[in-house]
Amino acid sequence: MARFHLGKVPADPEFDPDVQGWTSLKEPNPWLAQLFALPVIGIALVLLAMLWLTITPIRISDFSIGFLDILYILVIIAPHELIHLVCHPHYGTSSKSILGFWPATQLFYAHYDGAMSKQRFLGILAAPFIVLSLLPLAVCSGFRFNSTVLLKISLVNCLCGAVDLLGIVMIWWQVPSRAVTRNKGWRTYYRIPQ
């Protein structure tokens, strides 16, 4: 069963990447990751907004933001992390699956403390964006449905997934396709199986 953890992403003391032949990704610390994610998220938000304006009945006036729209951020966090969790091996029911909150960085996270393929890791990172940002867009486009609620869910989830999108870019470019990935705390490692 998945467990909850308060604090920084836990590190398995039995996993020693240097001794066990794992290569570290070149990745920023959590604070810098959020900063480096800004250009990625800016591009993603602009492209997503253009899609909403192009293929749905949504118009530019529907993009208004009110004070209560901040609540969308709070509403999105739980489903976003649960989608990550159910994409873990064993659908998040393993004791290696961890849901957590790191107060010092204001990050909620779903962490898998075991090895997985590059493709699985990319899928885990991309799943909330697909389900909460692209699926509402597809529904409104396919049914010609004008929903500012789905628009805001889509855009806010894209914003909340900034570090996920940065992670996708880093893993895509740095990890060989046959490699297995694993995290030790915040850090990501990979190795090619023998």
C-alpha cells in the first residue's frame, strides 16, 4: 500500500547509486528546477491556450481570472498526484509508492522508490498532463463544448505540472532508451541493464 511522507523526498538507504553503477542525471535542485521550469511552462501554456482558442468554442474573453480561481490550484493538486501514483508499478499499491508534501519547497509529490524503465518514468510524468490538461481540451473540442471550468482545470494543471514537464525534457534527452531509471530522494539516476 502507498504511504504518506511529510518532508523531502525520502532516499532508500540501501540504494547506493555510485557503488551499484548508476549514472546521475544533470538536474537542478528543487528550487532551481521550479525556476528552470518557467520557460518550459511558458511555452506549454501558450501552446495549450492557442489550442483551446483554435479547436474549441472557447474565446479569449473566457480566459478571465478571478480571485476564486486560485482555488483551482488547491483542487488540482490531489488528482494530479494521484494520477502519478496510479501510473506507478502495481498501480501505486506497492510500499515503494509514496505520496508526500515537502513544506520547505511547497511541493506535493508522488514518488516511486524503485527501478523502472525510461518509458515508464516518462509515462508517469506525462500522465497528469494528458488526463487533466489534454483530455478536457479533447472533450471540449470533440463535443464543441464551451466550459470555462474545464479550460481552467486544463491550464492550472499545466501550470502545476511545470517540474513534470521539465523532468520529461531532461529524461528524454539524457537517459538512453534501453536504460532503467531510479531515484534516490530528489536525484534521478539511470543505468543500462546487462
